[in-house]
Amino acid sequence: MEAFRIWLQEEPALFLGAAAALMLMSGSLYERQREHKTTQTLMLKGGTTLIAALVAGAAVWQQNSLAACFVLAAALCCAGADVLLEQIFNFGACVFALGHICYLVAYFSEAHFSIATAVSLVVLLAGMYLIHRKQTVGKSDREILSVVAYGLVLSAMTAGAITYCLQEQSFGSMLTAFGAVGFFISDNILIWRLLSGYESRLQGAVLLLFYYNVLDMIPVVFIPLQAEQQVLKFVTHSLEQTTL
């Protein structure tokens, strides 16, 4: 185990890249089979999200901080919620909201509320209102209240990540903020899909790209500094190869 710890410290980008690739492969398989709603597809859906929990667990192992522990708890909530959504939707949504609250606690255990938090929260909530106001016409008060309550939690989580990024100003915190914004985007696509009743392959592809990748990005900040530098080198090298 000590050898794995040393390898993780020296090659974090390889570990994170492998986790992201595995999540995309598993997530792609789920997207192809999700209409069948079998036990196998549910296990595939929850198992894909558990890969992000593995990354978060590695972060806890490397840096046993309160924030890292709450990120691990959030990832586990997301994995459970992914399965529960297909069985008891409202309960699954509540577990997802609990996951967002865990992320929020993680961010503000390392940062503090500021003007940037308030501005981000207002902008995010306004964005949700503009996106979903037409789809909520004709919906029941209960449905609208559910969207508003979940939107508040989701927007607060995203604003917390942005605040943490602005105050920490590190590459890891930037990835975490990107992850939270991606989570915000993917959840709003899901809300729009549920309210409108419209689904498309493009939506599925965007959800796959955002949701599973952002879950892998959020724990990066809680891996030690030398890991962040390795990840930056990995990302820079990948971008250079893409432009060649």
C-alpha cells in the first residue's frame, strides 16, 4: 500500500486520467443501455459514479482533511443518488441535494463567504430562472417548489466552488470550480429534460461529457501540491498534442 501511495504522489495525472477514461467508458455503456432499466444498468450507473468516489478516497488518503472527507461523502451520495433516481425519484433527488451540501461544506471549510459568493449565487439563480421559466408553466406547485429548492442548493454549491477558487488561486481549485460549474450545467440539462419531456442523443452526449468528467475533477484540489503540478503538466502536454 505504501508503494501505491508513493506512486500516487509521483504520477497523479496518470491515476486521474485513467479514472476519467474508465468513467467515460462505463458511462457510455450505461447511456446505451439505460432505457432497459435492469439491475445491471443500475449497477453500471452507480458503479461509474463510484469511480469518482475512488478518486476522492485517494485524496482523503493523501490529505486527511475535513474538506477532503466531505468531498468523499459527496461523491458517495452522488453514487447512491444515481441509483435511487431510477427507483424513488424524489428520494434520489434529496440524496443528490445532500451531496451538494457536502460539497458546499467542503468548500467553506477552506474558504469564507464573500461578495463573490453572493454575486455568483445571484447570477446562477437568475440563469436557472431564465432557462426553466417557460418549462414550469402549467406545472404543479409541488414540482415548482422542488425545482426551486434543488436549484438553491445546486447554485449555492457552485457559488461555493467559485469562491474557493478565487480565494485559493491554485490550479487544483480552478479544476474544482470547473467541475462544479460542469455539475451545474449537467443538472440543469437534466431538469430541462424532465420539465420539457424532450430527450436527444446530443443531450446524452453532453451529460456524459460534463457529469462524469466533473465528478473526477472536483477532488483534485485535495491532492497535495506536487500532484497539482503533475496534473498541470499532463493537461498542458495533452493540449499541445491536440494542436499538433
